[in-house]
Amino acid sequence: MRRRPWRRTFFVDLFLLLFVLLLVLFVLRVAFIGGDAEVRVKRSAELPLRFSSDGGFKILQVADMHYGNGLVTRCRDVLPSEAARCSDLNSTLFLKRMIEAEKPDLIAFTGDNIFGTSATDAAESLFKVFRPAMESRTPWAAILGNHDQESTMTREELMSFISLMDYSVSQANPSGFVVDGYGNYDIRVHGAWGSGLANTSVLNLYFLDSGDRAMVGGVRTYGWIRDSQLTWLHTISEELQSRYPAPALSFFHIPIPEVRDLWFRGFVGQFQEAVAFSSVKSGILQSLSSMGDVKAVFIGHDHLNDFCGKINGIWFCYGGGFGYHGYGRVGWPRRARVISAQLAKGKKAWMGVETIRTWKRLDDDKLTKINEQLLWSNDYLPSGTLYV
Ligand SMILES: *[C@@H]1O[C@H](CO)[C@@H](O)[C@H](O)[C@H]1NC(C)=O
Ligand SMILES: *[C@@H]1O[C@H](CO)[C@@H](O)[C@H](O)[C@H]1NC(C)=O
């Protein structure tokens, strides 16, 4: 065979050139761009959200992540033997494992996502909290608790920042309404592809800002849901129900006073600490009762309570403390709640929602599943049936 030296040099040169180019790109990226600061448009979740082809839609509730700065932020209330090797990264690891185990269609972060006083830079901490959701490309929605704004961002800034993050379906506020707070929005979940309800919302999710702290008559108390928010909620619920009678779920951070009475009336799960609510009684319970579509409300705030109880025909469920930098109870594992809605099977295609169930998982070796219960069913099954 005849050799063609010119060709070899050509390929060698080309290879060298490519190599140098890649090296320059790499150095540039490491030196000047670096991870999160990269400028690009938001990666959006596929909208509208919809039930999958197996007729299910699953929500993972993450209550009270209480994130600080990551590796350097220590865990609270863990065994002395665990303390040295425990940080915010354990909360991240738990979230990753939950996503892997449950493969949720939506993650709902119900406030105190960052623990403001421990978070040096709110933006940095927000990236750290939500990273597992973004990396797994899971649509996610967040609302604020009473601690989120204690770092370097106001509540308004936090919600607009959160709404711009990858795969976030969160919104600052509804357009066309003037409402108190930041983070009042609804999410519609459409029926399965190929069904007659493919273009119809068959499950509605209402997210509300329950505020942070307030001074009422010279006394410090927590925030509450204001009339302007209830007006919006009534309007949107009425509009949605006029199109299709979909069940709805609601999410906010601070419990309402009536949750305390469940101590005497019964609950599923554990009631281990006083319910911390605002001294101002909001009209939210009356609103939810008169709207009629909301079947369950998911709250956070009290990390040692993880129970569900029924008030005026509506379930109120705590998520149970998730994050390791939030207070907890030594030996009582951090936990997460899962909410699972299932469509009814028609002769040829999926129909509307038939059941809504919930359970929790503990952050132990097996992610032990506990307290599975039926929250609502479309008239076929007795409501409140327990599957433990
Ligand atoms: C935190 O994570 C580390 C590293 O994965 C692990 O060794 C440790 O057991 C975890 N601690 C707790 C309390 O889960
Ligand atoms: C839903 O909308 C799409 C696109 O507009 C349309 O092709 C489809 O027929 C609609 N399906 C139903 C059940 O209305």
C-alpha cells in the first residue's frame, strides 16, 4: 500500500485542533461560567400536567426542608453518634431517594424550604433545595413558610425567583387579581392522553401563601390567609367547577386553629406537638367548605405532627418534618408524604378521578411506608377507610 503522508498530517492536525478547542472551551467554562451562573432560558415542564397512561398522578409533599448552606449546615435533633456526619446533604439525599422510589409526577414543597437565618445567600440555598427536583426533571411547585424570607430575599423576590427555576410550575400570583402575599396559584391536572378528558382539568391544586409573622393588637403571631386570597380562590374554584366537577387539593404552610381540635376527634398518624397557628381566625375553612371541591389540605410548619384528620368533611394532613436542619425528635425519622390520585377505568379509556390516597415514607434504610389511607373516592368506596 502506498502511503499518503499529507493525509496523515491533515488528520493529526485536525485532531490537535479539535483537542485544543475542547481544552479552551473547558477552561473557559470552569473559569468563567461555573454551574448555576450559566445564562440560559428556563427549562419548562411539559404543560399542562396530566395523568399518566396508567391512570395515576402522584404528588410528593416535602414539608419544611429548612435548608441552610449545604455541607456546612449541621443537622438538628439526630442521635449523638449521627451528628458528626450529618448535614443539609442528608436532606438532599432523602429527597433523591424519595424521587427514585416514588417517581412523583409533581413535588409540592410546602414552605420553610430554606431556613433563612442559616442561609447566607438565599439564591444559592434555593438552588440546593430544589436541585434534585430539577435534575430529575420532575415538575415542582413551592410556596413559602415563615422562615424563607429571613435570608437575603424578600417574599416577593423568593416567589419570582422560584417561578423562574427549571421545571418549576410555581407562580408568584394569579394575573388579573390583587391578592395579599406571594405564591397564590392554581395548577390544573388534565385527564390521560387519548381519553375524553384529555383537555379537561380533572384534578385542581390550589397553592396559598399563609404568610410569615404578624403583630396583632401588639401581640406577635403567625400570618393567616387573607380575604383577598379567599376571593381569588372562590372565583377560580367556581370557574373550574363550571367546566368539570373535578376534586381539588390545597397546599399551604401554617395550620388553621381547628386542626388542634383533632386531638379529641381522631386522626391517623402522630400528634406530638402543639399546633402553631395564627391568633387571627382566617375564613379559609368556611371558604373551603362552601366551595366543595377541596377534599384535602396539606400543611407543614409543625415538624413533629404528621397526622391527617377530617374537619367539616375535609382532610387536613401534615407532611411531617422532612429536612435535617429543621427541629425534629431524636430517634423519630424524618419523613415525607405521598398523595396518589387514580382515574376510574372506563370501557375504552380513562375517566375522571376515582380515588385519592395518601401515605408517608420514613428516611430509614427501606424508606418504610406507613399510614396508607384513602382520603376520597368518587362515591364507590366508603370514605376514610384505613389501609395501614
Ligand atoms: C447522613 O448521610 C451520611 C452520608 O451519606 C450517612 O453516613 C449518615 O448516616 C446520614 N445521617 C443520617 C442521620 O441519616
Ligand atoms: C384535545 O385537543 C387536541 C388538540 O387541540 C385535539 O386534537 C383533541 O381532539 C382534543 N381531545 C378531546 C378529547 O377533546
